[in-house]
Amino acid sequence: MAGPSDVYIGLGANLGDRLAALQQAVKGMSSWPETEVVGASSIYETEAHVLPGQDRQPDHLNAVVQLRTALCPHDVLERLQSIERTAGRDPEAAPWSPRPLDLDILIVGAEIVDDDELAIPHPRIAERRFVLAPLAEIAPEIQVGGMTVAALLAETSDTARITRTGLTLLEDQRLGE
């Protein structure tokens, strides 16, 4: 990959100190070489998605950050997984289980990656308001599968509750900017 790319990362947490987990994750990302955090959405409180038969889970805090990095997508994935483990995430936990931190690569510029470790763009973006709402806040015109993020948000069938909070990810971030 030549030159830095804009990388959008989805953040979520529904166990422990959710806000601290998200803020620590952003702090960790900002320490990577050849990487800067160039944007962050508001933080949203969202209803947890559960699989049929699963018990209700605590609500999530969700947000999206925009990084500009020269790291390749697989290096970003490896670093995100390290941040998740540091936050206490069990890599062997069942899918869709409660977690202290969940970090997903959503988009990496115009790149498409589809291998055993990684799929970019994230294959379920269009199904998740908790990703689309914060992503549309900072990058509404980005194209995913031939549609803008704003259009995907307008057309998603996901009706789970999502509420914008007054919480912020970055120390210098002000609500509404």
C-alpha cells in the first residue's frame, strides 16, 4: 500500500467501564507508528444485538474513529486485537457475547480485502445502525458497495435503539463539531 490511507474503525464496549475502554483504545491507536487519529464520531449508547436464544445483554457504547495510517490492513488488525486483549477481551469468547472492547476495521480507503483473517469493507456494515450512525456522522459520502454511508443508514432495516450521548472520545473533541 503506497502512502497513508484513511481507515475507519468501529469501537464498542458493553462490559466494565465502557467509556474508559473506548478512550483507551483511541489512545492506543494514536500511539502507532505512521498513524494519526484525524476524526471521531460522537459516542452512542446502543441496544445490544443478540442471537436467537441469547439472554439480553448490557447496552453498548459505540463510536467510529478515522485514522490516517501507512500501516497495512493486516498490521492494523493485529494491533487492534492487541488493544482488545489488553482491555480484557477473551479471544475465545463466543461470537456476539458481551465484551469489554470490540474493535472492527470498517473501511480502508478504497481497498477490498477478503481472506481468512480479514474482510474489508466490513461485511455487515449495512446491517448495523450502531456502525452506520457514527460513521455517517464523520464520513457520510464514503462509498460502500456502491452506496454512500448516509444512504445505507437511511435504508438499513436495523431498528435497534441507538441514542447519541454527550460523551466524547477525544480530549479536544466538542459535541456538535
